[in-house]
Amino acid sequence: MSADPHTRSVVPAWLERPDDANALARAVWPTAATRDAAGVLELGGISATALRERFGTPLYVIDEDEVRATARRALDAFRAAAALHGVQARVYYAGKALLTTEVVRWVTEEGLAVDVCTGGELAVALAAGADPARLGFHGNNKSVPELERAVEAGVGSIVIDSLIEIERLAAIVQRRGASQAVLLRVNSGVHAETHDFLATAHEDQKFGFTLTDAAAAAARIRELDGLQLVGLHCHIGSQIFGTAGFEESAARLVELHAELRQGSELPVLNLGGGFGIAYTSVDDPTPIEELAFGIAEAVARQCEVRGIPVPNLAFEPGRAIVGRAGVTLYEVGTTKPVALGGDVSGDGLTRLYVSVDGGMSDNARPALYGAQFSARIASRTSDADPALVRVVGKHCESGDIVVDAEYLPGDVSPGDLLAVPATGAYCFSLANNYNYVPRPPVVALRGGEARVIVRGETIDDLLARDAGLATTVFDAGRPLEDAPMEGTA
């Protein structure tokens, strides 16, 4: 769910005052999340307070067992749906959601391939030991060095995004005497029902080719030695519920697929990802099995109409694999009741602002998209009446909002540990150092054990990048700027 931050209502229509502001909405939290006898939140069998004591806050927590189980479930669902139509399915983990070497190992060990979209992401996947032949490389502006590295490494497929990239990649493979499988990214014209910045299949945006232009691009690829066009690719957006958009997009892609396969076979149809998860108690994401069946059925139906065989299918879930597995822990610093006035919009309400020790540096999604999240006190339970709260960060921006609207026990206080669920996707990936705030560590949980998989930054880490500090280097007890220059007395 998202909303323009300038037009948000005081209390969103979907937000209901709970009977129990301590309860955990099951669809939002990791499967293993619970409260112990003292009311402390437990994640992966470890108390949130123990995690705070050991690792500090803010803290990204990711349940490895949850990631692995969800990856297996997605792979099984898409393979089973494809098998009903006599074809195979490959499932790529969309690395942009959350990419570390450990995460790459988890998903590849569970049978997923991986897609990357920059040279940096490619480097992480390769460093983790991923099979290059099971990597897909996206991006609207892949540089020559990035493409060189992809070809050199033997990346399985590169998704072509522009005419310039066709020529750029062809020159590289011809110079190397190599051969490279490519897919053509196509904008189906189907608009995802999501925030405009998350909808990626409409024509007026930076990704891919329109349906009108795709045939000419495919013809050019086929003219060039070293490039093998193996299929089409489309991604209609992110955080999508239901199958209607995917089914309509599939219908349009199959029509183009039928046209292009007259030149030579196109064995692959990649329908992207974008499958939604629950961020709030009212979100109702479509089960992955239903999505898989519906999309595969739509492709098969359109192929039957056109009298062509069903191609092998590929999909790219990211958020759907890691989103629910992540929880971010914060410590409350201050609270501040703010009277909202007695006009129509405020209706005499008071909102309690709860400030935590992180914010838009560790979760930029509310500021970018107006994304909604949930929150719960993690260090205890409370019998206090629910209060309308807004969880905010410590940054110098009024839009520094972590949870726009939520009900928490009214006695939430400084020192309380606060947990925000469903932060496994795009929070670590979008983390930044605004106001010189160090990025938090990422801690993985498995089998009742916790370990750091990405260390947190320190102020020293940030200062180490400041080249201006070179002037403070001391020589023989004097600042460098005061030391004699070489060749002078």
C-alpha cells in the first residue's frame, strides 16, 4: 500500500484500532516470530532484547530458514505450474531486493538462479560462488566494462534494453570471439496497480522496448554474429496482488513471441516478478501457487489460440522471497504527543510521534513511495490503551517516516525496543548515509543462532572516505600542512 505523503489522511481508511496492540499479524511477520512468556518478541528462537544487547540498534534481522523455505516454495510452485503444460520453469532470485554473498548462497542452494543489474551486484554473486551460467544480467545502462565482465564470466543471459546496448554487446562478443545468449526486454503496456515509480511496463519510462519497436530490435540482434536471441522478457511492476495484470501482459507477449519465432525459435518467455507481500494486517497477497498457476495457464491458453508450442518460462521473485523474512529493530529515543486539531481532517485527534534511532537511512521506502509498514513494541507487552502513532526517524527531514500510521500501546516510552516487520526487501539495498548516519549490520538467524552477514558501519568508516582528512596526517608531531615540503629546508 502506498500514498502520496502530501495527501495522507490523519488515519488511513484501512487502519483499524486493534483490540490488542501487542498482537502480531501472522501474514506480516516471519513464520517463527512469537512472544515469550515475558512478552518479549522472539525471532528465529532468539529474543529481540538479546539481539539488541549483542548487536545494538538499528539492526536488520533476517530469518535464513524463512528465506530458504520461501525460495523452495516458489521454485516448486513455478515448476509445477509449468509442468502442467509440458515445459520447464527457471526461477531467478531478484538480487536487488537484498543481495549479500550469504543470501546468494541460500537461494542458489535451494535451486534458484540469480538476476543482477549492475557490475557490483554481479561481483557479489560471483564472489558467493554462483554459477555464472545461472545468472541473468539486467539494467538500462550497462557500461562497456560491466558487459565485458559479464561476457568474460560467462553470464547465462543478458537482458537487452536498448538499440545502443545491442551494438555495444555485439562489439564485445565479436572482439572476444564469444557467444552470448540474450533476451529482449519488452514493455507490454500493462500498468501495474501500484505506485508510479514501481510500475515498469508502461511506455513512458526508461526500461525496454515498446511492443511496436521490439520486432526491429529482435531483427537487429539476429543480424549480428555472437548474439543469440533466446527469448522475451517483461516486468510489469512491483508489489502486485492478483494475477490479472500478469495474465494480460502474458497475452500481449505471446502475440509478439508468435511473430518473432517465425524467424527462429524463442525457447524462453521471462515474465519477471513483482509479486506482493503483506506489510500491514489488511494486505492480502496472492499465494505464490495461485500466481504461478494463473500465469502459466494464461501463457498456455494464448499459445493454444495461436497454434504454437508453450515456451519454457522464467520468473524473477525478489521481495516475495526475502521481504517477510526481515525485521528491523530500533530503540525508541523520544515520544511527543501532537494535537491534530478539531477540523475535518484532524477531528480532534492526538498523534503520538515515536522517534527511533534510525529512519530514512535504513528504510527509504516510505519517503520514496509513501510505503506503509507496521510496528510493535518488541521488548514487552502492555495493557495500555492503543494510541495512534507515527514512527519517525532521527534525520533532518519532516518526511523521515518509518511507519506512517499505526496503533501501539499508549505507554510506549524511551528505551523501548521497536520492531518493524517485512523489511527484508529494499531496506538494506536502499540504505544510505544521510546526515552521516552509519548503515546498520545485517544479522542472520538460523537454528537458534545469530551471526553477522554484513557488518555495520562506524563513524570511522564514514570518515575514512573523506579525502579532506588527508591534510590532518601528522609528520614528526606536526600537521602535514605545517611540515616542510620535499626539497625545502
